[in-house]
Amino acid sequence: MASGGAEQQGPVTCGSWIRRPESANWAVFGRSRPKDSSSSSSSSVLEIFSFDPKTTSLASSPLTTYVLEEVEGEPVSIAVHPTGDDIVCSTSNGGCKLFELYGQESNAKLLAKELAPLNGIGPQKCLAFSVDGSKLATGGVDGHLRILEWPSLRIILDEPKAHKSVRDLDFSLDSEFLASTSTDGAARIWKMEDCVPLTTLTRNSDEKIELCRFSKDGTKPFLFCTVQKGDKAFTAVWDISTWTKIGHKRLLKKSASVMSVSKDGKYLALGSKDGDICVVEVKKMEICHWSKRLHLGTCIETLEFCPTERVVLTTSNEWGAVVTKLNVPADWKEWQIYMVLLGLFLASAVAFYIFFENSDSFWNFPLGRNQPARPHLGAFLRDSKSSDDRNIWGPVDM
């Protein structure tokens, strides 16, 4: 395990961060039934763990656990609503189920509810909420793409033949576009206003577009995609104002299994099929962190940035869940910004005093020949009592 990592062992099939009130972060994992388990009581579960940013580790025991019914199969994918209150999980035998999260660390509880439009639709390879939380997109192993309004669950897009089989999908920062990729290498862009396909990304006949993520910093309208060309892998960038490819670069230098963008858009992360991850600074498109053999010899299934810390969560079937602190420059904290502002204010006050004491021309027009010099600051600060006691009326005849 890479330095700075912390593990939760187990057959984890999917996972995600959960943002909680007061900048707290939890993690939810879907765990499949152990393949070598002979016990009939062993079942697939959803588990939620608290996260300690000081030690960069998950709690040793879950806050709450929900046991899935055997007929539902194993967890396939998970999506957490931006509020952190709703969790949608796709299972291998059923469809999608909603879990509402209640309580604090001492009394956390998951309440399961049915999602009528998503019952019995089969395993969904991808689930994603829009950034504003108003839409939920599901991409099926069968290639069926659905987009629903949230929380009304009104279906606004139902495309059975969107792809051969959905590989990945992601919403843009403004929730105006959805990008989706297929196992056959195709990539399509969907416009949410009309809920219709807008365009298909161009590629060469020997190229396969596999993963997709929109930029999230609010200034660069880009779409990042991993592209496989024979045995070579690279990351390409599309300008979403014209949907033209503007460049590419070899970053991971091997096939990627998962891609993620940090919440503030500063970093892009790639996970490989043999357990490595690299983190890229988007502004320079240069690697700033490597964790090699993080999930030794195993495909990384989940890769997600922590909402408030420079930490990533990764999962694999073999090595379970791993939390890794990134070797990147620390972000400015709020109190640090206030200290800088206070320092600037004090420096301005000192400069004000120095100018006042040493520069006549700073306060007055040039002195005339008979004009007295500017009085010292002490003259203004003299005890006013002496002037108050002075008899300004002169002697009075009694």
C-alpha cells in the first residue's frame, strides 16, 4: 500500500464519498457476498464509515449497515446526491434502490425505498447525479440510457439504444450536458434542455473513447476523455463550445479503468487496470502525484476525490477500500486568509504612521515662505483638559 494510505479490507464492488453537515465526510461501500462463503446467512451489504481527516483513515467499524436481500444480488454501482441525504444503488439482479440517510455518527440509519421507474431494469454500470442535484442519469450494461428528474423521478430521457453497452457518463458543471461513452469506443453528448443527442465525438477508426469527465473549475469548458489506440493510451481534451478536440497527452501511459475530477476542478485523477493511480494538475496538465501498486495487480473500480480534503478514495475487489492523502500543495484555510488580510491592514497602518511623521508634502501643499511647518502629531494628542480649564472669558468683575 502506498504511503499515506489507510485500508478497509473486503470484497468491495463500489463506493463513494458522502458529504455531511459541518464539513464532515463519510464513505459508503457496496460489499458483495464472499465467493468462498458457505454460510447461508452471508449476504451483500451496504456499509457507511466515518472519515477522520487528521489520521486520513476510515473508522474500523461501520456507522450503519444495510443487508441486501439475496434475490437482489450484489451492488454494482453507487451514486450519492450532492446533499448527502440520498444514495442510489444498482444491483446485479434487480434494478436501482434508494437509501435515505438519517442521523449523525452516533445514530446513523439507512432507510430503503423503491424507485418505481428503475425497478427490474437490470444492472446499471453507471449512476450519476447532476452537479445541482436536479437529475439522475443511469447507464445500463444493456446500453439503455435514462435520465430522471430528482426527486420527482419523472423520466425526461429514455433511450434504449443509446450505446452497445454504457461504459461511463458524466454531467457538466452547469448540468446542461451529459457525456456518455460505450464499450465499443463511441462517445455521445446529450443536451439536457431538449433531452436529445447533440453530437457524437469524432475519433479515428482505430481509437476507442473509454472514460469521460467534464472540467469543474467554472472557467475552462473542457471535456476530458481517455482514448485507447492499439496498445497506447492517452487523455484527450475537447472544447465543449465547439466539441472539437484541442489536444491530447500521455499521462497514465497505460489503460485507465476509472477517471475523476476534484470538486473544485483543480485536479484530474486516473486509475489503472493494474492498481496504479496518478493525479494531474489541470492547469498545467502535469502529474503531481503517483501511487503505484496501490491495488497491486487489481483493476481499480472506484476513484473519487474527497469533497473537502486533498484525499482520494479507491476501491477494488481484491484489496477493498483505500484512502490516500495526495502529495499536492495544501489549500489555503479560511483562517489563513483572514490572517493575511489582518497582516495587510496592520502593514497599511504602519505605512500611514510613517508617512504622517516624515512627509510634510504628503499631507500639505508645498509650504510658503512664511508658512509654519506642519505641527507634530503630539500636538493633536495633547491633553485636552488644560484647554478646557483655561478661562477664555478673562477676569470677571464681581
